[in-house]
Amino acid sequence: MQAVRGMNDVLPEQIGGWQLLERVTRELFAAYGFEEMRVPLVENTALFKRAIGEFTDIVEKEMYTFTDSGGDSLTLRPEGTAGVVRAAITNGLLRGARLKLWTSGPMFRHERPQKGRYRQFHQIDVEAIGFAGPDVDAELIAMTARLWRQLGITRVKLKLNSLGTSQSRRAYREKLVAYFRQHESVLDADSRRRLEGNPLRILDSKNPEMQAVVSAAPLLTDHLDPESREHFDALCAMLAASGIDYVLDPRLVRGLDYYSRTVFEWVTDALGAQDAICSGGRYDGLINQLGGDATPAIGFAMGVERVVELISQAGMPLTQPPPDVYVITSGERAQRNTLALVEKIRDELPQVRLHVNLGGGNFKAQFRRADKSGAPLALILGDGEFERGVAALKPLRQETGQSECPLSELTARIPAILKDLAGLSHAG
RNA sequence: GUGGACGUAGCUCAGCUGGUAGAGUCCCGGAUUGUGAUUCCGGCUGUCGCGGGUUCGAGUCCCGUCGUCCACCCCA
């Protein structure tokens, strides 16, 4: 028995980073006025083909596609934007509205797994729909920059580019194809194949033998239409004014066809080859292409596994806090009465983390578990204590002696004792 | 999808040129039958990833397969 390749279990010892990221993003997005929505993990295959593009790697070879018993071709979502846009259209959310949305969950791509790249992975998606100007672009990027600060992540860099409108991109693309055809003898097999489907990707090639041809190729940046140029310059100015560093990367091309104008990518040098942790861009043409009224939009996706890895590298304390009180019992009568007593304490003190020793064990073993739990205080209930109507309280993290407390006063006294112990341990 | 490294106890790992598996840790019990560390004593856990082949004999050699990791490709 093993998990399906590329699909991982997230164990309790790792969950802290996930919960921190979830908590911080939830609060941050709310502060910027974004609302959560949830969409299905499965959509009609045609949606992804139309949105992402027939000739992208994702659609060509990475989708988990199957035919259901009704004969429909369905696909496990490989990315989040298509589903959100489809939901906005089919639920009538677009009528002149300005939407600020986020969603999160698993995505599926059939790739060869390696560190930071899995077949089931998780993304947090943010989409701003109905905003045309560069101000949203800047706000989204500023929000992500703030997120890294809040998470203590420092080894990141922002790469920025503009792809222009689909019209200007088409014109540039023809120029580029013409250029590469002139140098076709130098191109490797991958690049020759891309000449037809997605020539912009050739610019991304890491093949050293092609570097000369690639770096001499015409640049997208030099072929932007005037409006896109203006949009991009305004964005850069806003980022600079906000103190957000960026690197212009004229070769930054995204792998999905729907992007236009602004594209950006946060990269890190801390994760090996999988260096993109958060990236996105404008998709002004997508909504119309999917049957909605023409609506400008921009969004980004963050790779949860990758960001969580950076969080744990940053050394944030991520473990669940230890219990406040560990309850030890001894004897038949004590064991019969402990649950009811502890439940009563919980009624009065719901915020106190109380761990009752379960599964028996002799006194020594129970104390060992109490010690290992990290609890500052042990509550000891034996038959003798119950007969006298008291409980013994023993501090576990310092040498203070053991004391007794009438059962009726426990809920009144426990908070004060815990406060004392916390104060002492901070002082010490 | 391509290339490479690796896969032995829950965990970290040892196991020489083939002779039927070991250490530390963890966990449990005892020394101390109502008190945690340390110490000492005792105990538990293995289809040596899986399948096949060579051999009298395979953890060890060969082939296949699955998985992990690294790089390419691509991407979050």
C-alpha cells in the first residue's frame, strides 16, 4: 500500500505551516477586500482546453481527464482561474460588477514529481475581475509582498513583464517566428516544435547552445502597443513609489495562453529548480472568450507546498502549543470519576488545554507522558484524593512543590496557577 | 516524457570480495507496587520496496517494476 505517485499526506508535524499560511492569507485578503469562494475540483474538459490553450503543456499532456459514466469528458482542475471565471459567468456575478475573489484547494497535473512539484498540489488563487487599470495590478503585487513580510519569508524576488494585448502579441509573434526561421538550424528539437505552437516559449530555453540566437531575438518589450506600454509604465511607477523591488524580465512568458499585458512571478533561490512560488497576470480576453461579457481581470496563484517549505525554512515556530494541564489518575474510583470532573472543568474553563491520560499505564508511565507532553502542570487524581475531595497539583517545569486543592475550587484556582507558572518560567 | 542517484526496524543508519540481519533512538516493563531527568536490567517491532533470474546459498550479483530524490522539460 502506498499513496498514488506525486500525491502526499500532510502529517501533523507539517500542518503548522499550512495553518499559518491559511490564517495569514485569510486575514490579509479580507483586509484588502477580497472574498472567498469555492468551486468544484472537476469541470468539463472543454473549459480547460479553451481557457488554458490547446497547445500548452498542461492541456497537451498533463491533465487528469476521464469520461464519466454518463459519457461526459471531465477533468480534474489543473489550475484555478478557469473554474472561478466559469463560476462568475454562470452565476451572473459579472453584470457590471467588480469582483475581488480568492479560493484555494488542490490542483492536479500529471507531471514527473520532484521536490516542490507534485501531481496533487495546492494553490491559493486570487482574482480581481472588472478592473482595467494598473492600480489593481499594483495592489495585488503589494499584497503578496506584504504576505512574504508577514510570513518572515525573505529570499524572494519579483520578476515583471508585459505581454501586451493579444493583438500586439500576435504581431510580435509573427516577427519572432520569422526571426527563428532564419536561424532554424541552430534551434533544438524542442524549440522547433514550439515554433508552431508557442514560439514565445523558445525565449525561455536554457539550452546554452541557443543563448546567442535567443538573446539577439526581437524583444516583446519593444513591440508593445502604446496603451500596454503606458499601463506597464504606470504599474512600475506605483511599485517603485511603494518601495517594492522588481526586476524587469523581458523573457518572462507564462505557460498559459490567456495572459495579456502584466505578468509577474515571485521566485526564490531556496527551492532548487522549482523556483516560482507565486505568479500570475492579466487575462483581459479570457472572460469574453469563455462566453461572458468582455471584462478585464487579473489574478495570481500561489503554490502552497512551496510557500510552506519557505515558511519552515524561515524558522517560524509552527508546533501546536503543549497542553496546560495533564491529568493523571490512579485507582478504580478515580478513573470512574475523572471524565465527569474534567468535563466540568472544561465547561468552566473552555480555553484551558487539558489532556487526560488515556489508556491506563502505571504512575511512572503517566508521569513520563505528562513530562513529554510539555504541560506545565499535572493534575493528580487518585482514590485517596477523591476520598478526601481534593486533587493534587504538581508543577512539572520547575521545582515548586506539589499542593492540594479541594475539587470544588479547581476551576477557580487553575487559571491563577497557570498564570503564575507562565510568569515564573518567563522570568527564569 | 528523458537522464542520473537511492530504497535494510516507527525514525537515523551499519551490513567488507554472495554464507539465511545489526546498532542507536523510540516504545513497553522492572530496579522505585503514588511521582517525571539520568543510570542500570529486561522486552517488542523487519514480506532487507515488489517480482523474476543466476547460485548449493542473494540484503549483497543481473533484469524488470514501483517509489523517493536530483537535473531536463514545464510550472505553483
